[in-house]
Amino acid sequence: MHRCSTTTSATWKVGRLAEASGLTVRTLHHWDTIGLLSPSLRTTGGHREYTEEDLVRLYQVLALRGLGLALDTIAVCLDAGVDSARLVRDHLTGVEASIAALGVLRERLVRLGDELSADQAPTATALLDALRAIGSTGPQSEHSLGRYLDADQIQALRTRATALGPAMYYLLEVEWPELYRRAERLRAAGTPPADQKVRRLVVRMDELSTLFTGGDAGISAGVTAAWHDDPAAMSGDPGAPADDWRELADYLDRARNSPA
């Protein structure tokens, strides 16, 4: 009896969880409908309740959303598996950056307010400072890319990665490989390239490619060539067989070129 009582965990009905998390019941119902976050427990009375494990997933959803990721991307990342310790660190980094940005904004608004209180027209410098404050609120793969991209192109990739911030890791290191794994499973199962499941994966892959390369055709071609010739370095998987990657690339190209 004592052993059973120690394993009892708290559960939450949707209304209670919405109140505790600051979300709306409608939002939680929507996330349940799309399979992003569903209550795991069904009581003897037939009611569905959220468990402590569901709360962990809820934190992950909110933290990833706070990094600017879309719900579709978040779902892929969580299905692939997220390093919880890293996520907390990235979340903390984002919070600290926001606090710093708000501190700068506060100082500049105080200065602007002081000028207005003194019946002075605010200087252009003070206004511009406030506007700026408001607006602020892989070695092996790089070596491989160096054979296909020049220094300016690699710097452009670095700049875009920096602009994406912590979200870059989840987009490039979690979602991107998971999309390829899903495509490979479909290829291995004999799914035709024109199948909508394959085409949806290709569309998202191309969206990510544009996000990373800025739509630069030269950079995109260089990255594609690097993946084609050296998939082990580009994927970070020393055992990645080049032939398999090329077959998958051909499969995805056929999906891109198939009639809608």
C-alpha cells in the first residue's frame, strides 16, 4: 500500500492547466487536436487529464515557441527528441537577452522622458536610440563547405545563423535531420515520390534551405554539392553511406519535379 502511494502523481484537467500556464483552454484543445500536446491519462470516469510528463512536454513547447519556432517545427523537434538541459540553457539565454534589451530600452525611454519633462523637443539622437532599443527586443561540415563555397558565402551562412540565434540549433540540428529520416523511411517503404507525404517533407526542406541560405542560388548549389559528395561530414554521422544519401537526394528531386 505504501509503495503504491509513493508513485501517485498529480494530474491536471484542461481548465486547471490553462489557468496555471497562462494559456487558454482553446489553445490547449487546439494543440491536442493537432497532436502537439495531448492529455495522457484517462480516468475511470472517462475524463482526460494531463500528467507530469505532459507538463514537461508543455514546457518544451513553450520554450521552443519562445525561441521563435513554428508549431510544425516544434512537433518535429519533440518527436526527434530534445536535450532538455540544452533547451533550458537556450531558454535562459533568451530570457537574459530580453532582460538586457529591456534594460537598455528603459534607460533610453527615461532619457527621452526627461527631455520631454523639461519642455524640450526630444533630440534626434534620443529618438533613434529608443527606436534601436525597441528593435533589438560545426567544424567538419564547414571544412567540407569550403570546397564549394567562397569565404564571403560561408560568412553569409554564419551571419544568417547568428541572426536566427538559439533557434538555429533546433532548425538545423533537430528538425532538418528528422525530415530526412522521415523521407528515407518513406523511400525505403516504396512510397512514390509524388505522394503528398513526401511532397510535404520536400516543401519544408526547401523552406529551411531558403531560411539558411537567404535564397542565394550559388550558396544553395554549393551546400547541395557538399551534401552529395560528403554526407558523412555534412550530417555529422561518420557512418553515413554516400550512396544512400544520393539515392535519397534523387528521390526528393523526383518529388520536387512531380506534378502537383
